Amino acid sequence: MEESRGPVRGVVGVIAALVGAFVLAFSFVNGISAALDGDSSGAGGYVALFFLGLALVIAALVFGIVHLVQKRSRILAVLTILVAAVPLGTILFLWLGLQGQ
């Protein structure tokens, strides 16, 4: 059976990167709010959600790199890598910024 050459697989990577970036941002903001709120039960669920979003972004990044190496849907692969690199770069930037304090 011949493999489909449509861009559907490339779109899956872009969607995964976008969803992962949204989950990261949502869980980060709400997790900090829950951690600083005295009435809340804590931020444990948001921490788990943050790591789930991080795993999704990393998987999308790997997906984009594999597609780029295999020369499938190059434009979508580059778009996936760029979209996945933004939240990872932001996390790295914040982490490096905290190391200086």
C-alpha cells in the first residue's frame, strides 16, 4: 500500500505545537495564581498540566524535525519547529534569567 503524500501529517504537528503552547501558557498563569491564592487547594494540577503541555510541545518539535529530515511537508515541518521553539525558548529564557538572581 502506498503512503499518502498529503500534508495531513504536517498539520498534525502544527496543531500539536499550538495546543501544547496554549496548555503551557494556561497552566503557567493559572498555576501561579493558584499557588499565590491562600484559599486555593494548590497548584498541583496545574503543574501536571504544565508538564503535559511541555511533553506535547517537545513531541511536536521532534515530529517537525523528523519530517524535515525525511523531506516531507517541509514548510509545515519548519512551521512546526518554529511554533514549538517559541514556548521552549521562553521557558529557557526564564530559567536562565532566574539563574542570575
